Amino acid sequence: MNAKVKLLNTDVKVWCASCCIRIAPHEERAILKGQTYHTHCYSKLQFTNSNRKSPGPRRSPSLGN
């Protein structure tokens, strides 16, 4: 018997969690905590997170004390 087999398209469409643009199947991607990012979006994310880490709360200089 000749059986016809229909192959399904296995390309899964993935969107970047940062810029909401589709990531091409051949494009490199980064995955962090279940979120998928373009590599350049991921590097921007890492850069902004490193700037947010401060050694402690900022204190305003006291005037006249």
C-alpha cells in the first residue's frame, strides 16, 4: 500500500520579548527565564539591568548643617 504522508511545517514562530519583532528561524536568540530575545535586545537588557544596580540609596547633601 502506498500511504501519503503529510509533513507539518515545524517552523515555530517566535517573537522577541523586548521589541516584539519576530525572530527569524536562522537568527541567533537568547533565552532568559522562559523569555526569548534577539541577541542585541538581550545585550541591551543586560546593560540596563547593570545600570540599575546601585551600591545604596542616594542621599541628598545637607545644606547648612
